[in-house]
Amino acid sequence: MRYLASVFACLTFIACGPPTSGGGGGGGGGNVPETIDTAMDSYKDAFCTGLTSCNDTVHMSLFRQFFFEIGGDSFMHSWSNKEYCKSLLGSEVVNGLKATIAAERVTVDLSKAPACFDSMSRCSSSIAGQSTACREFIAPNQQLGDPCGNPSECTTNVCSAEPGQCGQCVNPAALGEACSQVLVCAEDAECDPESSVCVTKTPKSATGQPCESDLSSIEGNCENPMDLCVDNVCTTYTLAQAGEACGDTGDKLCALGSICIDDVCVSEPATIGTTCQVPDGEDEMKRSALCPFDARCDTLTSNCVALAVAGEDCLGDAQCARGNYCSNLTCAPKEAIDSDCDSSSECASDTCIDGICVEPVALTCE
């Protein structure tokens, strides 16, 4: 789905603002920061202000529901709780952004920072990139043909690199040219998911008008962000608040801060030990509770269980509490800078290079 890919692209390419919805968030502006470090603190705050207040559309409600169903409880909390967002997603975004700045492939103008923060927290950033204000605050230095690791480094706003790889700054793909999630199309075109070629954009349809949809787009070509393309007609949905009917019962989706469970929008997480999934048909399970912070829905017991701390058993990193990783089936504290490592997941910095934990660094693309 296009929204899933867009948000992951933002997190991967670091310098994106939150998705738009037109709602308010406020904050983020104010005095010019004195240093890059203080600017990054404010960036993290604005990023999470936007993420936890700018996503009340039916598309993003479906996005959140999808993640919840596959066990993404930590993401659900990040979208609902600003402080949790800052400790999880916000920290990852800022660490990567600092590395890009240190690599000198972007130029920082601190005087432009307040306008960027204001645009992010007020939901006015583009879902696939930064607002104009943010690109003035952190301006790309790499020109057409220059090496790059992500689009935020390029004046063209497009880098040919797949996540985690090096590429070069390129122009957006024109009509008839090959395209992908990375090689995006020019403004007058869109990427056809079947042919992976840029085609003329499908005209937007108003509420109640015929529409087209495919697996890459849950909203189809409907113009209203509260519409979904249902039976080839743009159909308006409403967002229910916590405690109200949702899903098949109410034909509604849940507003930001809640999730649809058993046809009711639920905002409060369950307690450790509560059943979090129940049978749904012959071979499938459905979620029956949102697990609390620092917990997960265990697929073996179907209960909410606390994330394992150092010294406790684990089967993978995702089962360990933040600050730990799974080592030989046991959670262990992440390693400090200059410690030996085999993978980035072992390091407190989340960066392992040549077998040593180091501070986050941008890709060396030359």
C-alpha cells in the first residue's frame, strides 16, 4: 500500500516530515536554536508532535489498523504518545539526520529551523518528503549526478539508492520512464504498479463519483482524504472516537489514539497477562487487545507479555526491552561505542562498522 511504503521511506531516508492531514498540531516554532544539537532536540519534538496529531484520515486509520493486526503495538503507542514516539521513532530519525549533517552532504541554516518545526507540527509537510521550510533549514548539497545515500541530500529530491545503499542524485522519472518507490515520477505523472512505468496521473474523483483503485493505493484516486474507493465509488468514512462502534458494526474507522477491537474503538492498553489474540476462523487469529508499553502480543501464548530484560530468554531482538538485544537466546544490554560487534542491533548506537560499535554515520557514497 502506498501509505505504508511512504512512511517507511520517510523513516529510512531520515529527513521527512509527518504525513499530512490538514489538522492542527501547533508548536514547533519559537526561538532560533543556538546549536545543531538543540535544533535536533526540537526537530524530534516537532516530528513527534506531527506524528501524534496529524494523521486523522481514513487512510492512516487503515494503516494503523494494519500494523496492529500484525503485532505492531509499539508503533501504535508511538502514534498515540508523544514521549514514547520521541524515545523510539524520533530518536532514530534524529540519529540518522545527525549523521547526514556530519557527512556534509547537507547544509544547516539554524535561522530557518523554527519555520520547519512549525510546518512539521502543524501537519503541513509532504508525506513523501520535507516541506519547503524544512528543505531550507536542512538544504541538500548534492547536485544531479552526485553520489547520495538518500533523497534529502539531493537538490533534485530523488536519489537512485535503495535503503542502505549508495546511488546518485537523479531527476524524477518522466512519462514513459521506469519508476519505483525510490525512482519517483515527476509531478505530472504517477508510477503504475503493474508496469513500473510513469503514466499520466489519473484525475481525482469527488465524493460519490466513480473511482479507480489497486493494491498500491487504499484510497484510489479519490480527492477527499476521508474517502476510500469502495466498489469503484468514492465513499466517505467517519472516524469513531474511543468507546464508539467501528468496523463492520459501525462502518467506521477509529480516530488517532484508538484501534478497532471487536467492533469498538479501544484506546487503553490491556495489562500484562491479558489475552491479546483469539481464533478467527479455522487457521487464523485476530487481535483482541492492545498490549501496554514495553510489551508485545506473544503468538505462542496469545497473551500480552513484557519485553524481556537483560538475562531473560528471547528468540529475537524484538522480544527484548529497548536498550537490549538477543544474544544466544538471552537478552543482553546493547554494547557501548568502541565495543566489538557482529551487527548493528548489538550496539547502543545501532551502528556496527568493521566489527566495532560506532556513532551513527551516513553512508560513505563517493
